[in-house]
Amino acid sequence: MKWLSLRPQWQRLRNWLAKRLGLWRGRWLRMEVQAQVARWTWWPWPWAQGHWDCALYRPAGLADGDEAPLVVLLHGCGQHAMEFAHASGLVAAADRERFRLLCPEQRERANAWRCWNWFHPPAQNGQGELHVVLHALEAAAAQVRVSQVAAVGLSAGGGLAALLAFHHAARFDAVVTVAAPPLLGRASLQDPRKVMKEGLAISPTIATLLIERCAPLLVLHGADDDVVAPRCAEQLVAQALHVWKRAGGELARTALDDGAEYRAGERLVLRQRLLPGLAHAWSGAPGGHAYVLNDGPPLTLLATTFLRETGVFGVVR
């Protein structure tokens, strides 16, 4: 029992040591990216030049000149990018699967809770802080050779990842969202906090009327999430289906025990899983960071399996 009470402290210490060791060994490369992002919440101007910290994880034995997949990891509110990468188990997955991790970090001057501002109208239009991610990709490509590119995000980071999947589908081979809100649309007047609690009050497909593509998408959501309602996941899936079907593709649906998946011919383009017992967190991971749990469904395994099946890791099923 005493060991159980000390486990959170040990997990935090273990992650801190892993991060420091990675920095000392040169596995982590710290970078700084600049992007012009709207300063105000509800207007696409005035534009302000901002600086964001970013870290690139390079597994041992993978030279910078070796071509490899790159996975962008977008943290949630109250999290730190590198710590989340270790706590979620994605650093260990990068070592096993031989991919690199790109971890931008939201700055407190942009959001006091370090949430990515997915709800800002410029972001909903494909701009805003999406440009931070795109500039980070350019900075990473200047350091290492990149093959396929994917994005993975939790909560507010999941909201930003979803926007990347729809607005920048050509740049991403697959996207994974965890506990993410749906798209609000280009000129939405809905309160994003209410959307997170209850879902969109209007048809979700209205937000995607002018969007032509969507990257292959995995939508993971906890059935017990009381921060972002599970209905948000259903609406995000409906938005993806709307875009795929409007593009002229007939999708074959296969029911899963906890969701469904859709294929365009043999190609996996969409998978949804509603995970019983999971609240608002990344589960089944080493833990030791905010909103990351040691117990529960193995989200890192679910994410990397999807990336492998969609060809990000070079194998398409």
C-alpha cells in the first residue's frame, strides 16, 4: 500500500530522468519556431509574430540523414510537450518503430493554461496556430530526412490535430485524435466550452461544407469523458464521413466492438473507438504527467497500430 501511494512520485521522477538523459545523449533537439498568429480571439487580425519552443526526438541508431516517418505530438491543456511524450509512451514507441517525434509546445503568452487555441476562427479556417505546426515541420525537415508525416493530439491538441487533418490533408498521411472536439466551422458563433460539454448545436457537416479532403483519421474517445463529451467524437466522425463521401468515395463500414471503421476500397480512412471506462486522459501509458494514466486502454498501441495500418510506418493493410 505504501508503494502505491509513492507510485505517482516515482513515475514523475522516472519521466524527468528519461527526459534529462535524452537531452544529455542528444536524442532531443530543441528548436524555436516563429509564426504569425492572430493575437485576438475572435478576429483574424492584427497578426503578431510569436515564438514557440519545439523539440525533435531522434531515436538512437537513426541518423539524421536516414529517411523515417515523423509524428507530430500535440499536448493537451496543462501539459508540457517533452514530458507528455515520455509519459504517454510515445518516446518508447519511437524507439521501437523507428520514427521521430516532433513536439511543439504551446506558450503561456498565447494561452494561460497552455491549451492550443483550436477554437480561434483563424485556426478553424486552417490558419492560426496550425501555422506553428507547419513551421515546426519545416524546421524538422531542415534537420532530418522525413518520409511520411502524421499528427497525434490529446484534448485541445486533438482539436488542433483534427483541424490539420481537414485543412492540411495533403501534408499528413494520418491523424489520431484523443478526446478531441469537432470542427466548429469558419464563422461559428457557438461557445466552444458549451460545444465541449454538449457537442455542436447544429448539424456538424455544416462546418465542413467548404472542405475538400480529410486525412485518414483515428478518433479515440473515453465513454466516461466529462470534459469533452463523447458526442463530440460522433460529430467529428460525421464530419470526416461527410468530406469523404462528398469527394465521391463509397466507404465500406465494418462494425467493431467499441466503434466502427471505414475503408475506401482496401484503404483504411477512418476508425472510431469509444473506450469504456476511460475519462479525459491518455491511458495505458507509463504515466507521471497530467492527464496521463498508467491503467486503462493502451492508447499508444491503438495509435501506432493505426499509423502502421495506414502506411505511415511503411506497411499498408
